[in-house]
Amino acid sequence: MRPLLTLPLLAALAAAGCGSNGGAPRLARADVAPLIRLADRISHEGPCAQARDIRELDRHRTALVSSHRVPAALAGSLSSGVDALVEQAPVCVPAVARSTPAPEQPATTPVVPGEDRQERHGKHEHGHGHGHKHGHGDEGGD
């Protein structure tokens, strides 16, 4: 949010809470001080803090207006300033932790139902002592 959005609101709040301003309506210093602090802080915060504090500013304004602590001559400008901030409040999207990809699993030979191990690895013998002669000649004979 740009800091300039809160400047008009800060100026209006400061003027509304100032001491002698020629008999013009004003807010009590105790009522306006928290609003000024929030509006000032909002202009320097990140999106999530701004969203939180704009909601808080809106709650303060609503409480003051409903309890008739805001003079009627100031209620409109205070409300329009806070409403402008509420309309432009940023959306706070919580940070999501980066996930690490799952380690790759080694490729496996698919098992086909009804197929035994010998069929999967070929139908021939590999010469592991299964009684086949492999050209060693006649040993022992006559």
C-alpha cells in the first residue's frame, strides 16, 4: 500500500484532535491518538500488518461513531477516510513453506499377474549349475 493513502486521513485526524481550532468540532485527544498511531503505522507496514491494522482502525472508528464520541461534522470525513483504507486493504496471503520434491524411486519391473520370475527374466538358463553341459568335452568317460 502506498503511504500517500493514509496522509489525508492522518491530516484530518490531527486537525480533528487539535486544541483550539476556532471552536470547530473536534475529537477528544484520547480518542484520536490511537487512530493517528494506527494510520501512521499502516503507511510503513507490510501487507499482512496493514490488513490487520486497517481492520483495527475500522473497529476503533465504528466504536467511536456508535458511542457518539465523534462530532457529526467530523463523522463523515472520518468515515470516508477509513472506508477508503478498508477498500484498498491488501490481501494477506500467509507464506507457504517450500516443499522439497520426494526422492525418485528406483524403477521396478512391473509384475504381471500369472507370470513367474523365470518368465520375467527370460526363459533360458544362465548356467548356474542346472545340469547343462557347456562344451567342456567328455570328461571321465570310457
